[in-house]
Amino acid sequence: MNRIVVIGASAAGLAAAETLRREGYEGTLTLVGDEPHAPYDRPPLSKQVLAAEWERDRLPLRRPGELAALGLDLRLGAAATGLDTAGRRVRLADGGDVPYDGLILATGVRPRRLPGGGAHVLRTLEDALALRERLAPGRHLVVVGAGFLGAEAAAVARGLGVRVTLLEPAAVPLAHAVGEEIGRVLSRVHADRGVRLRCGVTVTEATGDGVRLADGGTVEADEVLVAVGSAPNTEWLAGSSLTVADGVVCDAYLEAAPGVYAAGDVARWHHPLSGTSLRIEHRTNATGQGMAAARNLLRPKARRPFAAVPYFWSDQYGTRIQAHGFLRDHDEVAVVEGALADRRFVAAYRTGDRVGGVLAVGMPPTAVQRWRQAVAHRAPWGDHVRVTV
């Protein structure tokens, strides 16, 4: 291959580019990003950046010299607008196009928004800095959505002396993922810190001075943050012949079409360990998939399925929450170390007759390691949990 193009100057896109060079690819390597910034880290946006503990100079994933050493044809601030898979060309917003022999899609996701105006979202550096400027002691922030992103932002805001109201449509936040009992434990952490949590509340619109609810009521606020999930950036692929269904649909090798691979938040691939089609918005998954897609593209005869155990973490009020594996759609959850009452515990999740996932709150990584191995090896639930409890 003479020219490989990576669309998305993200963690996944950078990992793909670095892997290609590390594996010996010497051809033209184009990295296209719609933001004007070189690849930077996103998880700190809702934590260290929002809390004003980090400035923008801490975010780049690589120093300028390290990026230059890759010998990239770097196209920043250049959104991809179309893909011609037959002609093997990517169209850009500036009217130009880029030919390719191999292509890796790492275009990520964008935040879902509410109707109306005046609400913040939290995805880019500019998003984080704009919200940070508005968070001052005594001001009132409404956070719509009590998932991990919304919870992190609420925790940071409380630490800054901001009054926080957290609005969540479910009866128990995160119950669909972690179970009702653990969802209640995580919710009480916020209540104890002074967050007003309202569950079973549907927000229909941002009004400019708060939000409007489905029952006709309103909640006034100085600022509103919408954290109700994301949508994969796939619209630009219309007419490309790629299969798009809540992400770019790939096989177990991350291949979406001959010579076209996807990685990171935008990729929906067949996960060999779970046996299902997944799209995962985790930082560690993005890096791992970027590396795997690059290797499989470069050496198709030595391809390997991408079967990593999903992992994510969240920091709230100085406590780290870690999760490995598959927590959603579990059949049973059991606390296997620590205690819920102490808010220091490890919980295992059963899917069928196997250990499907594990969640740890306030525990060191060593307490989670063997459970991660149990997930990776699909350990039998009965034997493994009975021995531990």
C-alpha cells in the first residue's frame, strides 16, 4: 500500500497511525481531524480540565516532536464529508479529496442535544473550557442525565461550590448497567455531597434559563449541561456502501469493507468473547482498536479478531469506579469483596452461567485483577463466586 488514510485525529486514530509506523509502514500516512487541535485526551475534560486543575497544555497525547517523527500528512480542521469506496477517495469539507489504498475510520461520536438553546455539552476542549468559565461558587448547574459523564461533571461542580441539580429519567441512575442496588449506592454519594437528585424526570427542552420537563414544569438554572449520551459520527458515510447501524458495522477483525477498517467510539464490531455486536465508548477500547485495526489492515494474512475485555473508569469525589467486561443485561450481581455500606466493594456480574463483568468502587487495582481474568476466561459463575464469598 502506498497511501493509508486515517479519518479522526483521536486517541483511536493516533494509535492506528503510530502502530502503522511501528509495524514498518513507510508509505504516505494521512491523518485527518475535524478539530483544529492535534490529538488530545478526552477523559480529563470532565474531571481535571473542568475543575481547573489542568490547562490545555496537559491534554495533547504526544509532544509536537513525537508527532512530527511520525511523518504524517496531517490535515487538522478538515472534516471528512464523503467516502467513495469504489474510487477509494475521501472527500473533505474544503472541497478537496484524499485517495487511499487503505482506510481506517475513527471519527468518534458527538453529544446528543436537547431542543432549545443555551445548554452546554461536554465533548471537546472548547466545551469544557466554556462550561468551566461559568462554574462559580453559588451558581446553579442543572445536569441532565445521571450517567457517568453527568455524574463526573456534577461531582466537579460541587467541589467548586456550585449548587447542582441532577435530573435523570430512570427511577434509579445507572440501574440498567450496574443494577438497582449499586445504582442507589452511587446515587447516595451525590446526595451526601449536596447534589439534588431528581429521578423519573424527563427533560424536553433547554429554555435558556433552565429546562422544561415533560409534565409541563420547569427547573431554573444559571447553566445547563446535557449529558444524555452520544451518536456516532457516520452521516458523512451516506452513499458509501458501508453498513451503518448505530456505528460503522465491522466483523470481528474490525473490517467494514475491503481495505476499510474502523476503530474507537464509531466502530460496531462482532466481539468474539461476548458473541454479540458491540459499540463501546471507552478510552482504553479506542486505543486498543486503533492498534488492532492498523495491524489487520497492514497484514491481512495475519489478522486477529479484536477480543479485548472492555474497561472503563470514573472518578467522583476522590473515589475511583472501575468496570471490566459486560455489565449490561446481567442476570445476577453479587458483592464479592468489601461492603456496599462502606462504599468500598467489588461486585461480580453473572451472564448466563459465566462471570460476565466486574465493578469496583474505592478499591485498588489489585483487588480487581483476578476478577478481570475471570471475565476474560468466561469463568463459571458458581465455582468462582462460591469460592470467593
